[in-house]
Amino acid sequence: MKKIAISVLIMLAIIVSGCEGVKVCVGCKERELRTPKSEELAIKKTAIIATASVDNTIEHAEHKAINKAVKKFKQFKHRVKKKNSIVIINFDLPHTSKRMWIYDLKKNKITKRTTASHSYNSGRKYAKKFSNVPQSNLSSIGSFVTGRDFDGEHGYSLRLYGLERGINHNALKRGIIFHPKNGQTHSLGCFMLDDFEAFDLIDFMKNGTFVYVYKS
């Protein structure tokens, strides 16, 4: 009987120690996967700082482009029919970003952000080279005013008149227009718009909206 009792006690001890071993292993894995609170706070703090830095950079870039655009708008105000909002395309930003803005002059704020392409010859991700020369297939910068809308080979489109001699005054002659991207990423000089937003944007901009294409 003593031998049986001793055997039972030994078996119970093995089972208990085995269960405790499993609990400890699970606990260790959980501790290894779980980030300590101090580290979590450090990670969050770093993320907040990084986000703030990005926001500040974008905000600074926006102010520079907006200030220049408003100054140019005042210069060519007599050529502009619609005077409540202007359109700014910031070529300091990549074509993948929402670098085209509708800026409300009365509220002094950006009310719409969307994408706008540049010419393939001007650069891939960033537009770096510009021209006013016909057949150059390069993007143009500077001050423009929109003309009438029309249905062209690219769909619903919008004509542009360049306001700055020697910089973009050949825009109409070059056929520089706003039109839908139709799945393309780069143009031969036109400003291509997001396919889902092109109609509404063109309808809003047509017949006398000031457009400024900024490059620092």
C-alpha cells in the first residue's frame, strides 16, 4: 500500500509540475510578444513627433505655394472672371500626392485636394523640366486662366490660356488642357485629373478660373 501511495504521489507531482510548466511557457510567450508600457509610450511619442514633422513640412510647402499663387492672382485679376476661388498645382510635390488644391480666397483655406499629372518628359515622380515651346512635350508652370469646356479625344476637357509671356503664353497653341487620366500616369504636357473627379472639377473650373502652377 505504501508503494502504491508513493507512486500516486509521484504521478500527481509530475502532472502538477507539467501543468505549471505549460502555464509558464504561455506566460513567457505572452510577455515576449507584449510590448512593455514604457516602450509603447516611447513608440507612440516617436510616431506623434514623426507625424508632426511631416505635417509641418507640408504646411510650410502649402504656405509658400499659396502666397505665390495669391500674389499672381492679384496681378492678373483683371483677366479672371471667377474671383472667389483659385486652383493651385504644387509641382514641388510628387505626382502621386494630392498636389492640386482649390483655394477659397474668402475663407483663406484649401477646400479641395486632388491629384494632377505632369508630362512624362518633365520627370517621373517629380516635375523638374518645363517649357513654353510647341512640340516640346513638357509641362508648363505659371499663371493660367481657364476657358471653355469641350468633349475631346480624352473625354470631357477644359482649355487653358497662359497669362505669362515667355513662360506659358503658348498654352492654347500647344493644346495644354485639363482632361481625365483615362488610366494613364503621365501626359505630354496636359494636366490630367482623377477619372472619378475630372467631370466635377472641370465643371467647377470652366470659364474664367485662375490656375497657378507652382514650382519653387
